Amino acid sequence: MASKGIKEPVNHVHLEAIHTETIHKENKHEKLYTNYSINPYKKMHTITGKPNSLHDTEEGEEDTQFKKVIKRANQEPVKKYTYPQTEAQEIGWITKPLVRSRICS
């Protein structure tokens, strides 16, 4: 142990071992995520392309997954989920009356 005011010399071998161990830990827990999609809850602002540009006016294939995600995001909660997700949704969740009303004539 060094006395006060005097630093021990830097041990580069130990620093390299610590760095290597850190890299191994990071690589061990790394997950590569390549399935990218849009966030359906974030507003998208689309800008129209130039009218005479070929790559902007070409018709492309439809992305069915994109259409499903957007359609589901725009549905009411009753159609999305079988049960209410929040306390506020419990009020008015079941809109059909539980007992049929009798109409007296």
C-alpha cells in the first residue's frame, strides 16, 4: 500500500484484464434486435413527394403488418381488449344491459 501523497504505478495488465472482462459481459447480454416497426401511438407527419420524381410516384407493395398495427391502434379499447386495462375504462366497459328491460304496453 502506498503512503499518503504517493500513487502506486498504473498496472496496465490489470486494466486490460478489467476491460476484457467488461467487454465479455457486455457481449454475453447483448441482444440484436432487427425486427423494426413503427410506433402506432406516435403521430406521423407525412410529406408528399415531388410530383415529377420517379421514386416518389412508383407504386410499391402493401405492407400488411403495418396496416394491421395501424388498424389495431385506431380501434376502441372494447374491441382491442377483452377486459378493461385501467380503472377509468371499467366505467362504461359493458354497454349492453345485463337484464332485458320489459316494455309494458
